[in-house]
Amino acid sequence: MNRPTRPSRERVASVAFSGPVGFLAFGLGAGMSPKAPGTAGTVAGLVLGLPLAGLALEWQLAIITAAFAAGVPICTRTSLALGVDDFGGIVIDEIVALWLVLAFVPFHWAWWLAAFALFRFFDIVKPWPVSWLDRRMHGGLGIMIDDVVAGLYALLVLLPVQWLLEGFVAP
């Protein structure tokens, strides 16, 4: 599939709201934002991540893994329906990648804000290998994997900061 011109707003809405696959791909509608759909999808990831915060890490990782596995065919089907590979409104990849970051930081507004900001930074800037994956991998796996790697970059910043702060903050 190539990267043709943007599908019409009507076509996008039809795909996003015609069934569960499109609805999930578009982050329950967050990806329909006319401005910064990736950021809107990441905000949806924060909200949808709230119930996960109370679970043990093992359960969070199981849910994230299942969501990633489901996200691959969801993104593939949605991209095919739109005729565009990695359409910006497909935001399930942002949601799942943010959940991965949130699973490893404390459940506190400042940590979640930092996770949000760093994930968006790395998702937008796309340092190597995020940029390489974005260019070379296509279909659902390509859509999902570059965001997960951007999330890993966010963790590479957040986890050492968390470790340093734990050493300076009295129990």
C-alpha cells in the first residue's frame, strides 16, 4: 500500500465509526481530532490507562501485550480501509505505547505528565531506530512498533530519574 493523498473527512469518519475495529484504531474517537490527533490519542491513553494503574505490573504487562497483539491487525485493517498506511488518526499505537511507559512510573500526576511529554517528544522527533522503523516497516506491525520504541526511549529517560530521586527522597 502506498501513501496516497489524505482520504476525505467523510471516509475517515465512516471507517472510524463503522464498527469496533475502526473505533478502537481511532482511540474511541480521539484520533478524529482535526489538530494533533496523535496528541489527542495520547491523552486518551492517559484516561484509558487509569484503570491499569491499580493493577500489578504483571497484569499491566499482560494487558499491554494483548493490546499490542490486537493492535497489529486493527491497524492493518483500518489502514487498508482508508487506503493509507499509518494514517495520523490511527492512535491505538499511541495508547498502547503510553500504557507501557505508565506501567513503569509511579502513579502520580507529575510522573504521568512527564511520561506523556517524553513519549510525545520521542514519537514526534523519531530518533533512530524509531525513524527507521517508521520508514521501513509498514502495515499494522509498523504502525504499532515505532511508537512502542518511542515509549522505550521515554523510559530510558524516566527510569534513571526515578532511580536518582528515590535515592534522595527519604522513605
